[in-house]
Amino acid sequence: MIHNAYVYDENGKRVKNYSGTSYIGKGVTVKGLGTKTIKGTKYYALKPNHYYVKSSDVTVK
């Protein structure tokens, strides 16, 4: 993560509880499982059809 990143659901709404927190911290490495465009914004899937982070918050390796 480039900086703290909020987690979103399949509708693009922010999630209040993802693994005990509402965001993923800066510097954390997560395994992305593909991409999805929701309302014109690109997201990376953390768990397809459930949890996403905005692509602007992620550095891809």
C-alpha cells in the first residue's frame, strides 16, 4: 500500500470492519486477486465479490 487504504465492498461502499479494522495500513503487502471497475473507478480485489481497494492506493509488483 502506498498509504492507508480504505476497504470497499462490491458496490463501492466503504467497509467498517475488514479483519478488525476499517483500512489497510501503509506498507502492508496484500495479494490481489484481479481487478474490477465499480462506478468508473478501478479496484483491486482482496476477496472477489466481497472486498476491494482502490487501484490508486496500491503499488503493483
